[in-house]
Amino acid sequence: FRVKNQISFGIHEYFNKNNFLYVQTPILTTNDCEGAGELFGVLPTSEISNLENQLTDILNKSNIDNNKENHNSLVNDLIQEAYSFFGKQKQVYLTVSGQLHGEILASSLSRIYTFGPTFRAEKSQTRQHLAEFWMIEPEIAFSDLNQLMLIIEDLLIFLLKKIIKTCPDELIFLHHHHSKPSSSSSSSSSSSSSSSPTPARTNLSLFNKYKLLIDHYNEKKSEHFNNSTNHDNSKVNENDDCFTNNLFPVFPRISYDEAVEILSKHNDKFENKIDYNEGLYREHELFLVENVFNNLPVFVINYPKSQKPFYMKTNPENDSTVSCLDLLVPTIGELVGGSERESSYDTLIDSLNNHSNINITKELDWYLDLRKYGSVPHSGFGIGFERLVQFITNVENIRDTVVAPRSYKVCRL
């Protein structure tokens, strides 16, 4: 938790020195940002009690007169009434992301970030999932996918250097107690057993992880400055922000198509066989990082549109894909997800219409208005804070990164 404390301060320090504004987005919301339907509904306790009693009465009556159509209508009316605390027909949820509200502020303030709690009703009991967790979510006007990757790399290296400097004793302790990564049995997103062989996992200690990343960063930095014929090293100012400083690519980048092509050659090693339309399971992500890229984080970009949320920008050169990224890291899998945001009003409407569970008029008319009279290129990303802590500390189970974890079937204290 001392390391976690320094990571928290480091996040604010990084964004503050790079001229981002820290904003607070609503915890109560009427929309599902990710479009997955994994939401926690919010009701006053008094309404829950009334609803239970009234539904019991309706159920008893339905057993007598068998008028199911009328009873279904009554049930729907009761549910709408129960959710009326914030206004008629307003169903309210705990937020899954501050992104959509963050885009409002980025449209006027240019660079913002949120750092707050989010909630997802995902029925998962893996070592990588929590129902309540914190998210770091920057939104940046006038930025593209390439710039987004540079900022993510810069942020992660900044945090690693800060922890090395401020928490040496804690790192020694963690090195001795958490050097073994998650076993291969938990590498799949499916909990079912299988006789399929699993790829070998690399036992990367905490110190070796830090050394690998910092050495690789320094190597890329040296290459960049040696190859920059027009760059004067003496003019590099460590206080320059991430937009004016001379950033350079650090981690490998591959497209989703390239990832599938690589993984298809090793399909016999996976419990979940690689399928282009099904996306990447955690075992696939870890294989790419640990076996193909030798434990270096890797960006996978340009996923199929069908696998991603409505707000991601369609690639003009291939309209079946979106301009997005996932950063995959050792022992964790996906650590960061981000994208360019769709700035075209008409394209965004088409994308929303293809997500049948989203009611444009009721839920997201305000979001469309950000594009209705013109917009600018903009992008953003999200990092799960507890996963970031898990990655930096080598802690095997994400529940060990919080005081009182909330996950499926678990809510103690």
C-alpha cells in the first residue's frame, strides 16, 4: 500500500506537469459507456421494499386470473416508478467509466483526466477482476492513436522510475514475496478445464521486469536521439510536457490482424482456439507478451469494429476496424485500452444504431451534440488502477491490491 500511495501521487504528478486538468465525473449516470450491459442499477432502499411487496401482490393475482399481459404491463410500470427518483423513466446506474463525460470537458479544456471509482457487474471470479475499482482516464483534444501510445509509454516509464526512487525497501520485499507470476491455469478467461496443452510461462521476477523495461527504454531513447539528425540533445528540457518533449516509440506495435496471424501458428497450445471474430483471450495476450515479445509490453491496434464500443473512430482505410489500442503486459494481459474517438456525427449515429441496447434519444443525445455542430480529432485511454498496481508490484491476485475487495459473490466489511 506504500507503493500504491506513491503510484497515486505519481499519476497526479505526471498529468499535472503535462498540463492536464484533473476533473471529477459523475458516479451516478444514465448511460452504459461500454455498451456491454454489465451495470449496477441504483434504487432508494424504500423503493426496493415497495417494489418487492407490489411484485408479490401481482404474482399472487397472476396465479388466480392468468392475465399475464396485464400483469407484465403492471410490472413494467412499477419498475419505471421505482426508478423515478431522478425523474420520470430515468434508470440510473453506477458508472462504468468517466470517459463520455470527460469528452465534454476535453472539448473545452483540451486536456483532462479523471481518476475515480467505477463499477461493473461482471460475474467473474478471476484474479484479474473486481466489481469496484478505480480508473485513470485521460481525454485529449487534437490527438491521434500514435500520440496516445507515446503518452501511455511515457506515463508508465515515469511511474516505474518514481517507484524505484521512492520505494526501494518495498520493492525488495515484493521481489522476495511476489516473484512468481500467475500460473498458466488462470491464463484463460474461461474457467472450464481442458486437456489442451498450455504455453510455457516465463517466471519473470520483479527486479528483472523493472530492469528489462528500463533498459529497453534507455536503448530506444539512445536510438532515437542518435537517429534524430535535426535534434539538439542539449536543448531537451526535462520539464517540458509530454506534447512538447521529444517522445519516441518504446514498446512494439502490431495490428490485431498480425496478432491473430502469429497466434494461429500456435493454436495447438491454447485452451481457447484463436478465432478472428472472437477476439483475444487472456492466454493469447500473455503468449504474445511473454513468448513472442520476450516479456516486453506490446500494443495491439486496429481491432475489428464488432468487438469494440460505439465511440471508437472507424479507420478510413479499413472501415471494418477501429482506431484503437490495447497495451498487453506480462502476467496481467490487457493493462490499458484506448482509442481515437469518433468525431463524425453521421458515423457516430450509425455506430450507435448498430448497438441495439443503446437508446440514442433517451441516453446519448447530449453526446451526439458534441459532434452535431462540428468537432475536433480527439482520443483517450483508460487504465485500471488496481491492475496497474498489480503490474508494478507483481502481486498475483488483484484482490490483494485493495483493502476490501468487491467482486462477484464477495462484499465483506
